[in-house]
Amino acid sequence: MRYCGREFSEEELAWIRRLIAERPDLSRKDLSVLFCQAASWLKPDGGLKDMSCRVAMLRMERDGHLVLPPPRAKHTKPYKKVRTLWALEQAEITKNAGAFDLVFELVTSRSSALWNEFIDRYHYLGYKTLPGAQLRYFVKAEGQILALLGFGAAAWKTAPRDLYIGWDKATRRKNLHLVVNNARFLILPWVRSKNLGSRILSLASKRLGVDWQERYQYRPVLLETFVETQRFQGTCYKAANWLEVGETCGKGKLGNSEGEVPTKSVWLYPLCRDFRSQLIGAGP
């Protein structure tokens, strides 16, 4: 049976059940860590995929395959809407895009709450925690925040992207981490500067690979994003040389909720010339 992109055998399920029965002192986190260590379920940077394992075990319990020990404490709290003076709407900025000396600043633990607040206030999707490996940016000029970007885990499957790459299921499972999703892009509503969006996207595509390598010890080769067709045309992505490769069929990021999300156009941006050979496993 498959959970979180991994096949679990009956022997592995029996091992988890036995561990729960024999070690009632173990927490859910302990169980996920022990399983990942025993099964060598690792992230591309060599770390344990214990968060994915915990999600998988919760779904196993939901489907009746095992009974987990009760949670020790709530580790995830719902987002609390924070409103500060730092994110108040400001005077309109109409400077030409080429005149900005743009600086990309990585979001840190200290600046994370401010990034969340801007996104929650001014992005039409609001704030949601980005899944998996991720990087977030403030885009500034002269110390003033003009825009925000968020990159996270790629969609589990989407037919237009997978067809463009030439992926089968097994190769997609193996190499999906090499695709990064541009999950949030917000130019603040008081910033009105023609072509600023495409300029930011172009600079971001040059910056992201280096920052991702530094944080996660591997380099992605393809960017993806999804543009809600009823709201936007993807103009800034097109101007930044992203490729529109088709439309989704409303199944959501995990591909399992047909009809629950709006149809979106799928856009891709290769980060290197041999991206396809790397994604289909032929090597760089």
C-alpha cells in the first residue's frame, strides 16, 4: 500500500504494530524516527523523512491498519492572524521596474512572522504553511519590501508537467525533489511598476538554485507554478520565459480531490539545459 509516495509492505506494517505493542513508552515521533532509520527512508540531503512518516502513519491509522499511541501534545497550532504596523498598506510606488536595485533577502526565523502576515493580508490565497523543503524571500529596494516569494515541494503529479518531462510513475517518485514549486508570488498592492513581476521572476530563477544547494545540499533543475485561469493569465511568467504546458483537471496538489479546486494553467521554468536528462535519470 502507498502512503506519502512510498510503498509499505505487510512486513513493515507488522514491524510497526509490534513496535507499538512492545514499546508503549514511544511517542509518535519516536516511532517515525525508528522506522526511517530501520528502513533507510531518507531525504535527498540524507536526513530522515520522519515528518512524511508521521503523516503516513496517521493515514494508516485512519484506514484501519494500526492504532497509534495517543499524541503527547499538539505540535502544530492553527495560524493565528497577526496584524502589525509593519505590514500596513503604504503610499503608492510607481517607479520604473528597471530603476529598482532589487535585493533578495531569505526569510529567517526572526522575519518569518512578517512574511506570513504580508501573505495573509494581501495574497488572494492567504497564508498556509508551505510543504516540505522550502525557501521564502522578501524582495526589497532601498530597504523597502516590494514583493514576496515562496518556494516549496512540487505537486505529487500533474499530467502536463509529467508529459513534458517524459516521466513514468517510478521515475517521478525518484526525482520529484528536483522540481520546486513557486507556491506564492506577491507584489504588494501599492507597488505599481510595469514589468516588475517578470524581472523578479528572472532574478529569482538565477538565485534559487544556489540558495537551495546551500540549505539542502542538492540543486533543483526545474521550477513549476500553477496560475488560476479565472483570475490571471500568467503574463509575468510568460514575460520571464516560463513555459505554459497545459492545464490541471482540478485534482489539487496531491492529485486526489477532483473537482474541489479551480482549474489552473501549468507553467515550467528549466534551471539548466540538461534538466530533462536529470529528471528522467540519465544523469547530468
